[in-house]
Amino acid sequence: MSVTGERDTGQGCLTVAIRMPVRIFALVVILPVRMAWDALAALGRGLGAGLGWLWRRVVVEPLSAVARGTGRALRWLGGALALLGRVLIAVPLVWLWTAVLVPAGRGTATTARWLVRTLVVVPLGALYRYVLTPFGQGVTWSLRAAGSGLAALVRLLGTGVVLLVTHLLVRPLRLLHTAVLAPAARALAAALAATGHGTGAAVRWLLRVLVVVPLVLLYRYVLTPAGHAARWSVRALGTAAGRLLRYLVAVPAVALYRYVLTPLGHAAVRTARASGTAAVWLGRVLFVVPVVAFHRYVLTPLGRAAAWSVRALGTALTWSAEAVGTAVGWLLRYLLVVPVVALYRYVLAPVGREIAAALGHAWRVAGYISRAVGRGLKWLARTLIGDPARWVWHTVVVPAADAVRAVGRWTRREVLAPVGRAVGEARQIVQDALRTVRVTVREARADARRMLFGAPKSAPRLPEQSAAPVPDLVKRAPEFGKRVPPGHR
């Protein structure tokens, strides 16, 4: 059975056996602790307010001031570092860029432009101006002269051929047609018309005599010599044109190519090849060979050694970790985990639950008791201290303070004020008497000076002063206890 009267189910005998002793022991132990805790809490609230004020005054505000000062110092330090960085880094870099790199780049660009102009542009310009241009002009002149000569030769040959054809072919044919063929045709036509028909032998004879024989004679004695003459003329013209082209075009072009362009081309090719070879050799010596050697003899062995070391170390660590992990896992499982789980499950968990429940129950009960004791102490303090103190304050202290205040007010009004007024009037009387004595002494000294030395001539006569009234040194003092109006003091 539990404390509330309910039957506990599903709990072991250990739980039932330790429940009540643990709760009683916890109540005995926790009650003083709870009462001390409540007292400390009540004291701590006031102390916390004081400590909070003290913390703010002693720690927070000085730390805030220190933080503000530190922030200002850090800002100043940041400004100083920025200035230092600007002076030591930015300004030198700007100076380096402005005074060194830019002029060096400009000088390099100027040098490169000068080299290109000197080594490429000027030689090419000179080659074009003094070699290619005259050669082109010479070739043009040669071709123009050859063309002019060929044109004149062709014109001459054409004129000769035209004359030959005209005198050897056209005119004989025209003469043959006019003087032979046309009359023979007319005579033949007339004979045929007269006889009505002719014999075949007569026609063949006439055709042979009138057509074949003249044509054979024309071919043998006119066209064949004219063809031989034309062939000889064309052959001579071709030979002359070939020799002209050879000696005016081919020979200069071959000479220019062999003795000018070929050496220049070989020189340019050799120069470019030498420059390329030198550049390739320099690039190979300065970049490729060091990089390849560094990669081959440094990085590759280091990489292989590092890879082999890492691989071996990883294999060893993996094997060792697996072995150690297996052994440690087995040991931890059967030497630590299983006993700890059993201890926790069957001993610590029930005991812990009961102790926690007992402590909570005892803490609540102790709270009730502590609050009851606190209320009792509060009632005792109010009954034994507060009520008597309040009665003494209202019955004794307040009337005594009122009486003291009334006596002080009467003393100030009836004693101190008349005494003060009397002292003021006496001080005024003494001041008036002293003023009268000073005036009398001054007049007596002036009269004595006039009687002994006479009146000064240049000094104006002093106006006669009326005799000062003699103050009444004896006045009636005000009666004690009567108020004197302010105007009669």
C-alpha cells in the first residue's frame, strides 16, 4: 500500500522495503535544509537587490567605462594600424606601381616596339621600297615593253599577212573571177543555150581547163609559197617573242629569285628559325627543364613516398583499430556494459526512483512545515516587537517630538528673537557713537591746523557743517516677552 492508500502493482520487494525508511530519512534530512533554504531565499532576495546594486556600481559601470575606453583605444589603434598599413603597404605599393612597374612596362613596350620596328618593319619597308618596288617596276616595264614589241610585231605580221593575202589570193581570185571564170561561164551558158546540150567530154575539158587547172596553179604557185612564207614569219615571230620573253622576263625573274629573293628568304627563315630555336631553348632551359626535373626528382618521389606511407599507415591503423575495437568492444560489453545495465536496471533505477520520490515528497512536506514555522515566527515578531514598537512610537515618541518642537518654536520666538533684536539695536547705537566721535575729532584737527598755520589760500573754504546730533546712548530696552514691531526697532 502507498501513502495515499492505493495499492502498488508491478513493483518489486526492494521498492516496497526501502520506500518508508527512505521517506522518513529524507524528511528528517530535508526539513532543516528546506528551512535553511527558505531563510536563505528570504535573505537572498534583499541581499540580491543590494548585491545587484553593488554589482552595477562596482563591476558593470567600471567595466562599461573600461569597455568604452577600450573601444576608443581599439578605434585609435585601428586608425593607427590603418595609417601604418597605408604608410607601409599602400603607399610603397602605389609608388612601386607608379614609379617602377608602369615606367618599366612603358620602357618594355617602347623597347619591344623599337625592336619590332627595327628588326621587322624597317627591313620589310626597305625590302619593299628598294627591292620589291624596283623589281615590280622593272617587271612591269619589261612586260609593258614586251607587250608593246609583241603588239608591234603582231601588227606588222598582220599587215604583212593582209598584204600577202590581198596581193597573192584576193586580187588573183578576183582577177580570175572577172577575167576568166565569168566570161567562160557566160560563153558556156551561151553555147549550151545555142546547142541545147553538150557532150560530156567537152564539159569535162572545159571544167578542167577553166576550174581545175587554175585551182592547181593557184595552190602550187600562190597558196603554197604564201603558206611557207606565213609559217616562216610565224616561226620567226614566235622565236623573237620567246627570246624577248626569255631575256626580258624570265632571265631577270630567275636572277631576282636566285640572287635576291632566295638569299633573303633563306636569311629570314634562318633568322626566324634561330630566334624560334633560341626562344624554345631558353623556354626549355628556364622553365621546362626545371619544372620537369622538379616534378621527376622531387615531387614524384615525395608523392610516391607519401602515398606509400599513407597507404601503409592507413592499413596498419585500420587493422589495429579493427583489432583494438573488437577487443575493447567485447571487454566493454561483458565487463562493463552488461554489469552496469544490470545494476542500473535492477538496483539503481528502483532506488533512484524511490529516492527521487522521497526527496520530492520530503521537499514538499518540509515546505509546508517551513512556511508554517515562518508564519509563526512572523506572528511572534509582530506580537513581541512590532506592536510594542508601534505603541511606543505613537504613544511616547510622537508626543515627545511634538513637545520638543513646541518648546523649540517658543524659545526661538520668545527668547532668541528679542535677544537678537536687542543685540542689533546695541550694535546700531555703538556705530552711531563711533561715527559722531570720528566727525568731532576731524573738526578739532582742522581747527587746530587753522589756528597754527592759518587757512590755506588756494583751498576753498569748507562749508560749515552743522553739529551732528548727539545720539541718545541710553534707551529703554524692550521689555522681556513683548514683540517689537519691525518699524520700531
